[in-house]
Amino acid sequence: MKKYILLPAMMVAAMLSTTAVKAQEDVNPLLKYVNKENDLKASIGGRMFADVAYYHTEWTPMKSGAAITDARIHASLTYGKLFIYADFGFGNGEFSQKNLFAQYTFKESLKGIHLVKAGYYNEPSSMSMMTSSYNYHFISRPSVSQALDPGRSLGATYKFFNRHFFADQGIFSQLKYNEQEEGYQGFSLSGRWLWKPINDNNITLQFGTGLRYQRINGGEVYQDGVYKTNMHVAANMQTYVDETTKFLSCDLPWAKDAFTISPEFLFKSDRVFARGEFIWKKVWKDRDDQTLFESQLGGQQSWTNVEGWRSGNKLRPTIMNGGYVEFGYLLCGKAYTYDDEYGLLKGMGDKGGLELVARYSCTNLTDITDGDIFLIGNHKFYPNGKVVDYPYSSSIDGGTMHSVTLGLNYSFNQYIKIMGEYQYANLSNVYFPDDENFHQLQLRVMFAF
């Protein structure tokens, strides 16, 4: 009797173990080498995305056209419990470093699987950013995820997962090449934790959250030896033919510490999926007020004490937020599938698969102090409704965008897919007062091998 109980459980564990060395690849690679005697596997593959887009705007034009938006070559090596993966991009005619990491499965049991991972890869704090773009059900990730969630960083993580629980956490450096002007790099602590009360072959229901703390040390020498840090926040208009970020972007000078929380949910059945995240980020700032105060003494309109200087050069935290909800219905093809190792919905890849998808997203990069006014001619905020040189305003307006996307996706097989979308976006940004309504049509052809 024990054999009949243990056999299915062992099969489940084996399936999870197999997923652990394949989940980062878009498809089952066509070019493979297998040496069973030495427990060695190697593969080489690639992918290419080509997009066509038409944009209709009210004032500031966007460039309609076509582009190769992504092209990559990747290789993997599996030796026993060790998995090594390298991925390099050539999209937009430029070389870029993508994933480059080693992963070791050091414990497997009926209770779950334990992994350690080190290298250059996505920080584990967001469902959207963790999903491979080949497996994503929309042409672009939501703008809020692009702006407020982290991408790839250099670091190390520990992960545990089983059928009902998922925990992935680690530490990362701020700059992968240590290119700050002076001092030491910043760092971040990132994690994503999930609970799946229902997770079987037909239905998955999960709830969770991502958390991230970031210490910012990258910046420039400002004046009199004062080191000025900065955080640049930006996102495109959920399109890649014209990747402009001018409508959704801002700089946060003197940014020092940032905290992000990203609660999420996912529901998947054979024919339907629904998922979403809410992202909230707070950025605290810090500067050497005493040195900056002393450097302005003796000027024509210098402040006479440091308290007065601070009142005229206000510094306060900035809060940004947003979220998205996505839905999909599989019209043709096999059932939707789920990836236990990454806690993600897999992409559609069956022969003749056809799905209808819809998304609503909101990106809010605006934090304006009550009473402040903005003069478009000066491109400046002024406090308390008065146009005066001092005090400076601490208001930030990187833009707020609400968008609705409708899409239809078709897979010829797991190696070739086509995606089509219509998106309407409503923008509010004081720097672009005449730009409010954006319409775009997009088509993507992509293949992977």
C-alpha cells in the first residue's frame, strides 16, 4: 500500500525538479546534447520579436512603424543538480546582457524543493517582471511594473517551493558594474512570497506579495564634495516600436532609501485566467544640508541660518503607485498551465491556440504638494500658489496614465506566435498639457527555438 502512496508523490517531486532546470527557457530547445552516463545536458536556442505599431496622438507625435524589438541567443547547461544559463540580447541593433546565472538544487523532498541561485537575473519582487516576455499574454508589461518594479540585478537568492507555498528572497547590488563616481554601491533586499490554497491540474488560486528595500548610493559629485544621489523613474507607453518615456518619467534627486510593496493575486482554470498586482513605492531623501548651506554663505541672497535654508529648499519623501488587472479566455487550444517553480502563469504555446485577453492598468508617478501651482512657461512648480524664487517646491509630476488594452493571440505551435492589440490610454501630465488621449494598434510576430 505504501508503494501506491509514495509513487505519485515521487512523480510530483520529479516533475518539479525537471521544471527547475527548464523554466527559464522560452520553449523546449531544438538544439540539445544529452549525456546520460554523466548526467549532463546542454542546449542552445534563441528568439526574435518583430513589432508593427500605429499611434494616434492629439499633440506630441509618436513614431509609428516597425522594429525588431527583441532578438536573443541563449545557452544552458545542466550537470546533475547544477543548472547554468546565459542569455544575450541583440534587439534594436544593440548588444545587451540579459540573464546570466547558476542555480543549484540542493534539497528535494516530498515537502518541497530548495534552490540557491547567483548571478545576473530579475529580482524576485514582481509577478509581472518575473514573467518572460515570450510567455507574457500581452505585447508589453504594464507601465506601472516597468516604472516601479526592479528588473535584472546582480545578486543571490534562496528559494523554496511546493504545491501550496512559494518563497524567493535575496540580496542584490545597485549597479552591476560598480560604475558609481565614488563611494560604495547601493543594494536591495527583494522577496516574493505566495500562498496557493488551490493548486491542482485544473485550477490554481494564489495570493501573495512582493517586498523590496533599496539603499541608493549611485549618483554624482554635486558641489563642494557633496555627493548627490538620484533615482530615475520611467516607463514607455506599453509599446516598443516607439519606446519614448517622456510622458511617464521623473527624477528624484537626493533619493536615499526606497520601499516597495506589491500584493498580487492569480486565478487560473483550463480556459480562463485573471491576475493582478498593486504596486506602492515610497522614496525617502537625504542630503548634506550643512555643507550646502555653508557653500551659499556670502552670496547676494544667502540664507543666514541652516533652518532658513532648509525651509527654502524643502525635501520630503515621494510616493508613487499603480496597478493592473489582466484577464484571458482560451478560445482554442489546450488548457492554460502553471509554473510552480516561479509561481507564474505559463504562456500559450499549443498548436492552433487562440486566446482573447484584456487589461486595465494605472500608473501614477505624480506626487504634488497641496497648494502648489505649475507654470508651463517656466516648467516649474511653485509652493502655496505664489510665483516666487523661494522656497523651492518639492512637487513631482511624472505623469498619471490609465489604459485599457484588448488583444487577440494565436500560436501556430510552441515555436511561433502572433499577437495583436488595441490600446487606449488617458494621460495627465503638467509638462504635456495638450496630450491626453492616446490610441495605438500593435502587431507582433515572434518565434523561439
